[in-house]
Amino acid sequence: MTASAPVHGTWEQHPAARWEDAFLSGNGRHGALVFGDPHADRVVVTHHTLVRPGGRDPRPPQLAGDLPGLQDRLLAGDTTAAEDFTDGRPLQWVQPFHPAFQVRLGRPADGGHDYRRDVDFTTGVVRAACAGWTSRVFVSRADDVIVQHVSGPGLTLDIDLDPRLPGAPAGLGIGHGAVLTPEGALLSLRARYPDSDRACTGLTQITVTGGTTTLVPPGVHLEGARSVLLLTRVHRHTGELDVVAEGRALRDLPADYDELLDRHATLHRPAYERVTLDLAAEPAERTLPGSELLKDPRGAALLERLFAAGRYHLLSASGLFPPRLTGLWTGDWNTAWSGAFTNDANLNLQTASAAAAALPEVTEAHANLVHRQFPDWRDNARAIFGTRGVVAPAHTDGESGHSYHYNREYPLHLWTAGADWLLKPLVDHDETHGTRDPRTAAALAEVALFYEDFLTRTDEDGHLVVVPSYSPENRPANASWGTLNAAMDLSAARHALRTAAAYHPGPDADRWNALADRLPPHRINEDGALAEWAWPGLTDSYDHRHLSHLYGVWPLDEITPYDTPGLAAAAHRALQLRGAENDSAHGHLHHALIAARLRDAGRVAHALGQVLDGDFFHASLMSAHYPARDVYNADAAHTLPAVLIEMLVQSTPGRLVLLPALPAAYPGGALRGVRTRFGAELDLAWSPDGRVTAVLRPSRTVRVELRTSSGAEPLDLVAGEDHVLTMRAR
């Protein structure tokens, strides 16, 4: 960490007493929350697969036979018809995400002087040091193991695996194991879920250098050691886990900390370092602890560090799956909203920077979740709508992709835009890299097949009608939640059909494009705003955290100030009228993303300010869902980098927009390494005197439209040849 450049890490001079302030490490599978005090290190172990089984019925509701009747009633003006379109089940949450256990290291009292803890974003190493000892923790991408190394003269430690975490169910079947080994010891902990044949089992291999090791069940006591290396894994399984074999696998890993770190950093460091943001912060501010930066929420140094932390946490949470509502981390079994993947807003917001911020690892994790659930998406389409193709659920725990989380006030099973919303990041990835993943092509075809079978009703003008339709998670002021022609559904259907056609030229493309042509246009309401429901007579409800109706502005390019200025003006009016409802972080940052696309720098700054001023960030620089650090949640932390990129650089396959919505508070800076959807890497620098320099490194030859404050002009790029742009911003 240096004062002359943005800081790629954060630090504190005080211990973390709360798990919410724990520094984080992760490899997209295992996660570690590192906290404690000078006398006790605690590492809470998590894993993306850890969800608690419960008494839910995961089948999608069998409603296809009743669909025609529902459509008839809605088209005839029955505004409450969808309220009884259900199989009568009560609301069922998806299986909740939970922590496994904590690895506890206790040491004698030593006064606690010179304590410091920090996390290095470039390596993922969380370090704590005090009174001559040092503890370092990271989660290896190379070896899928949590690594902890403690060193110091004459270490005295008590080590155990502790399942006693907040909210742990009383009925957990806990079993401990502890055996001495030639290297030191092997600890195990099994937690069997109540009323289930499933369990999670963790193992920690302890390698001790020097001193003595004594069993003190359920842990061990070390005396006079020079260093200790702990390697930890956790598995969710049915039946019994072969602890002997798993322990052997841990002992087969290198017993040298530096070798383990090198293997990991070779994968982690290049991914993290691809993109950097410099907002010309004061050097003295860059040296401050994160908690001090948070006291000046509008400072450039804080925003630089939050950008860096957001990229670090997003990368660390993405692997087997993309980030959950809590990323990859929780210290409490009662995780809010089940710690699910919430598909109707949060997941896509958290991963919004993946393509531009050069994190294909995040997109691949997203693809892993999508493609493994496609069979369940097909079940949803058949059971609820009686169609071919696929329908995505609004919530998933990672195991099931069935739509079973819904009720009267949240009829999420009626939401048909989810598949397009979830496939959009995969399309962005293909555009950025100049390839077409056959998995994405096949998925798009299935979405198009759904719309072929579903879009069969028409209005009096001959336009197709999306019926039933649902705008997450809002309702018209004069109707119920399930209704007709939600703007998001219209945009998603158009985009899905046209994108599938682009991936599948020929007769299929002709048919799908023709179907898209028959969808109705967006409606502008009496306030001059783009209506959330295009069906005549439905009245908007403005005070809501979701902005689903502006899906055509972001993430789509359906509505832009350049191609559709009238619709863009109506979308901007809708944004002006939108309230914040309960001040959810995702609502504010979603607002900022849309404002950036509409070139409204003032509104971007205001939305950012609501989050920065609202005390949403813990000392860990992980975030909360509500102001005053209420409810641990990764939305703000992971979405903020996307907002900062969108206000500086936007791209489509045929357009580059520079500095579309730069707030006045950041008159100078540099963004390096971003990727464009026409296949060029971009470095951008701007200064208070109005000078702007952009260096493009194209991977393919292309002509695009360059948009700046001066207007539009063509830009010709040649693969392999750097192109330098210099200009002045107004």
C-alpha cells in the first residue's frame, strides 16, 4: 500500500468484535470471515453449497390448465384475477444459506499492544499482528482450501472447531474428532441437519513447527511452537463422509505457506489487477484505515477503496456460483432472505461490472448457476404456462431452479422476464470477447421457444399481449400484482427474441423477429413518464425500490438518448418520479446505473450519495441492505464498481460513450483496463482543466460511433493497433 496510488487493500488498528466487520477472503467456493481480538482469532468457514434442508415442496405449481381462464379474466378487466392463480401453498422460502463453523485460536493474554489487521486485495490475504505474533489467512483458488498460518516466538495456542454460531438450530447433530498426526493433528466437525440425512463436515489439518502438541478434546493445545499451518475444508454431503480420505487429501497438499500462497496468487492477482480506478485522492487520505475513510463519505479516497474492495469481494465470491445476497459470507444461520440468489434484481446488479471490469471469472460463475438449472427452468415453463422452452425463478438456493417461492403479494411465478435478464450478462460476455458460446446460443433458443408458445393473445390493435405479466416487485396503484404488459416483460421478450434470432440466422430468426415485431410499444403515461405497465388504464405506483420498468435503459440498449430520444426523455421522467421506498442499497444503485445511461450526472451523484452518506458499509467494506449498517448484504459493495464504470465509460457493439455522467465531485482521475463490447481494452484519463485522453487496444477491426460531450463521430479501430484519442470535455 502506497500513498502515491490508489490503495489495494484496507486495514484497521482495532480488533473486529462483530463478524460483520470481519475481513473477508474467498475463492468462489470456500469463504472465510476473519475477526477476533488479540487473545482469540476466529475464522468463520462458509461454502456456496451450505444450505439448510427444510420441509419445502420444491415443485413448480401445476397451473398450466388454468392459464387460459386467467388470461380471459385479465383481458376482460378483472384486475384481481391472478390472486387465486396458485396451488394453495403458503409462501416457501428457498433453503437458507448458513455458515459451517468457526476455527478458534486462543492464546494467553499479552496486553494486546501494537495490534493491526489488514487485507491485501491483490492476494486475498487477511493478516493480524500483535505483540510479536502474526496470523495470515487466505482461501486458495489453486487448492480449494482455507489456509491459516500463525508465527511467532514460543506460540501457545488452543485450537478447536466451534459450531456455536448465532442462529444455529438446536437440533444439529454435532460430532467432533481430534487425532494426533506426525505433522501435528487433524480436527473434524460434523453437523447433521435436523430431520435430514444430510450433513456438513469440516476438517482442519494442523502442521506444527516446534514445541509440543497435546489433545484437549475437542481440540488441541500447542506449547512453544514457532509456527502453525492450518488447512481447512468443508463438505456438504449425504450419509457419512470418509474423514480419513479427506484428511489424507489435506496432508497431500504442500505444507509450506509461501508455496501455497504462490499457487493461489498466480490465479487471483492477475484477475484482480486487470482494472484500476484513480480519482486523484489526497495521498494522506489513502493511508487511513477504512473506518476513518467512512467518516468522510464523499471523499475520493473512500470511493477509490470501495471500488477496489468491490472488485475484490466480487471476484472472491464467484466460482462455483456467483455471489449470493451476502456474497459468499455469513456468520449467522438466520441469514436475511435465506441468503439466496435473488434473480429479479440483486444478482444482476451485483455482477453488473463483470464484462466491463474484466472479470470473466464472475461471468463463468454466473453461467454455472444458469446452465445447471436449465432442466428446472423447463419444468417451470411446462407446469405453469404449458409451453416449451424455459422460465427462470425469481429466487434460488443454488440447488433448485424451480419456481416455488411466491405468494399473493409476490406472485413471482408469473415473472417471465427472468431468463432474458439472467442471460444478458452471458451475451455481454460474448460481445466483449467476440465469440458466441454455444451454451448461450442454445439457452437463447429455448427462451425464444417459450415466447413462441406463450405469446398467443392479442389486443384490439393486433399487438401481442404479455398476460399474465408481473413487474418485480411492484403493483399498479389501481390493480393487483399479476396484470398485463409490464414494461420489463415487453422489453425482455423483444430482446430475447431478437438476440436469439441473431445467434440463429435462418428460418428460426425470421420467425422470432416477426414475433418481436408484433409486441406493443412502450406507453407514456399522463405524467410524461414511461409507464411501468403498457396496458391502458393501469396507474403507476412511483414509490418503490425496484426499477424493473426501466430495463430497456439498463441493462438493455433498447432505450438510449441517441437512438430513441423520446423514450429516453420519458424514461428520465419516470426516474425523476421514482421514490426510494425503504432505502434499499440496491434500489439506489440501480437508480444510479439508469441515470448514467441517461447522461444525468447529478442524479448519479445523488444516488451514490444516498449510499455513501447512509452508513451502508461495515469496517470490512462489505455492505448492508439498509442504512445504519442494517442487514449484512453484498448489493452495495458489489454493484458500486459498475456504477463508477458506467458514469465514465459505456459501450455497445457499435458505440463508445466517454464520460457520459461524471459527477462534478471527481474532476480528475483515471480508469484503466476496462473492456468494451466491441472488443477493445480502454484506458481513460481526465483532468480538471478539461483534457481527456483515451487509449484503445482493439482485439478486432471495427468501426464504432464515438459519443462525447462534443457530439458523435465515427471511430475506426484496427485489431492489434493502439488508438489514442485526445479531446476536451465541455
